Amino acid sequence: KGKCPEDGWDESTIELFLHELAIMDSNNFLGNCGVGEREGRVASGLVARRHYRLIHGIGRSGDISAVQPKAAGSSLLNKLTNSVVLDIIKLAGVQTVTNCFVVPMATGMSLTLCFLTLRHKRPKAKYIIWPRIDQKSCFKSMITAGFEPVVIENVLEGDELRTDIEAVEAKIKALGAENILCVHSTTSCFAPRVPDRLEELAVVCANYDIPHIVNNAYGVQSSKCMHLIQQGARVGRIDAFVQSLDKNFMVPVGGAIIAGFDASFIQEISKMYPGKASASPSLDVLITLLSLGASGYKQLLKERKEMFSYLSSGLKKLADTYNERLLDTPHNPISLAMSLKNLDENNDVAITQLGSMLFTRQVSGARVVPCGTVQTVNNYTFKGFMSHSNDYPCAYLNAASAIGIKKRDVDVFLKRLDKCLKTCRKEGNKEKSVNEICDSNTGTEQLAN
């Protein structure tokens, strides 16, 4: 049926299935006689076993989704993977998606492929409207495709950084709709930035007849992000949305899914990919989804939501203990941020020190964001880089509840963060005391003089 099975398969069944696919490829035929330059020959048995002898990759030179006559098994693997992934995207909340394909590139390069496809539709366009998000790969995806990003600064609403719709529309009018390739929006992001106002952006794109590409990097795991995409497509225009395989399906880095509501446009993107492609990302995600089944994936999504509430509660208690606060970012369903005002008042060194202390204590993924960092990316200078804003009011620490996170991860993180904050506070007090003594001594000397 081309759908993800409700209940996961056991490993031996999955391996049997993959071996059956592999023997349909010509390189595994007993009487095969290959006289071409690419015959699926592999020197190492270990490499052959690692890939289940599916050596030919996916697609043909003109289309990554095309069938290879001499690799029927690999072609079937590709078709099934795309079909199963489409089923999961619908299950996750985007019901009206019509087409998708797995591409063996991470999110940034997959976005570039979308932009390059749009180039042929809008040859005069040179600009991409981009509500700011401080993440290098999505910025560089536009540069690599040969376009000029037009950065729209976010607006601060309470603690949240949100899309400035009025600024987007004003910029479209100033540049001229025909000169704009697309609007490049974002769903999943680090707090205090929250997902873009996708519905409003989609309406603006529809009104001005401008394409809309959504960076949904780790949004499949969030019902809120997927709902935004579904609603955006319902009320306005979304041409394609791109998501990472590793972040959403817990597989090795190296693959993404490009999906959309117009099957012919998604097919155009797949035809833009030059040459054949590695089957590894497709193989990884198919094995994973067959192993989990639809019910297993839904359970992971449910656990992620529960862990988000648990992390939020624990981080709030810890923040209160240190006279800090959990920033109020209700529109961000994955990432949380805790202020570091007390450390910030000491100096930037204390902020960066906290980050290095966490890292050396094997806490990965937490980000410590100081105020006022300046970073240049491809000749564009960002003030307050990593905070998605020129001047966010305070330094802060990020933590995320992503798919696969366990209660133990949260507990260990909070315990180690507590110890690090304690150490930083002690050192800050010690430094303060030394300064007070120095000031006092200076005052005494002046009095004596």
C-alpha cells in the first residue's frame, strides 16, 4: 500500500525484505556480465554488507526519482521510501501534502536545490526575502544558489521574537514582486525566536504571486509546526517545505525531505538534482520507519511533548533558584530559553565560561548566547548573532526537547547546569569582593593623601 505499517517489523523481517530488494539489482545477478563504467562493483565485503548490497544508488542522470532498469531493487526502495515518508508527513499533521522525495543532502543544500529550481520560473528575480534566523546554513543556502538575501529583522513581543509582516510587505513593494525569487520562512528555531507567522506570510505570497519556501528543519516532530504549514497552504501559498532526516527520524546526518502541495513542482525539483544519488539516507529512514511503525513514531512524538513540559518545569524551578527566569515563549514548541542576567551583569566571559563548562561536562546541544556578538557570514554582518536580533535584552541559555529525548537526559542536564551556575556565581562573588577591596584600598590611599 506504500504506507508505513501500523506496527513495527522485527529486524530479521526487515533484513529479509532488504535482501529481497538487493537481489533485484543487476550487480547481484549470478550470471551478470558488466562492461560499463558503473556496474555496482564493490571492493570491500564490509562496505557491501553495510549497504545490504544495494550499490546502484537512486535515480538516473536526469531525475533523482526516476527508475533505473538495471537496479529494480534500489528503484523500488526509493519509491517505497518516498511513499512511506509521505504517509508519515500526513500523520504528523500536513494532511494535504501531495508529493515528497528524500534527497541525500542536508537541509541547507536541499533549500539551495529549491531556489535553483525557482530560478527557471523567475529569471529576473535576484532577491530572497528572509525573516532573520541566526543559523548559518539556511543563510548560506541562498548565497550558494546565487541570490541576495534581504534580511527582515524580527520584532520583540514580550520575550518572543516574531515575524515583522509589515516589514516583509513593505520590502516586497520597494523591490518589486517580479524581482523577488521567494519568501524563505522558518518554523523550527531556537527560543526566544518562535516559528514565523506562516499563515500571514502565505497570504502575502499569494497576494503578490511570490513563491514561498519553508525551512522546516526539525519541525516534523512538532504538531504545532506542522499545523502552521497546513494552515499556510490552506489560506495562502507554500510551494515547498524542507525537513532534515536526522533531526526528525533519528538517522545519521546526510538526508532531507523536500515536500509540497503541487506534485508537479516537487517533481521539477527532483529533476533539477544533477546525476544519480546515494541511497544511504533513503535506506536509513526506511529501515527506521519499518522498525518503529506508525504507532512507534506517534509514541515518540507523544513522549517528546511530555518531555518538553517536564524540561520547561525543571528549567523554571532552576531559574527561580538563581533569580533568573524562564523566558516566556509559548509559540515555540521545541526550544526553551533561560535568562542569564546575573551572569551578564558580571561580564561576557562568565557567559561563555558557562557554555564551556557545560560542554566539558558532556552536556551537548545547550547553547549559551551572550549579548552583542558580531558575526560576519558571506560579507553580511549580523549584530547580536545567535540571538536572532540586533539587541536582545539579555543573555540566555537554550535547551530543546527534541524527538528521542529521555527523562534521564533532562534530569542529568538540570543537575549539571545547577552545579555550573553555582560555580559561576561563586566565582562572580569572589571577583566582586576583590574589586570592592581594591576600591576600598584606593579610597583609603586617597584619604591619606
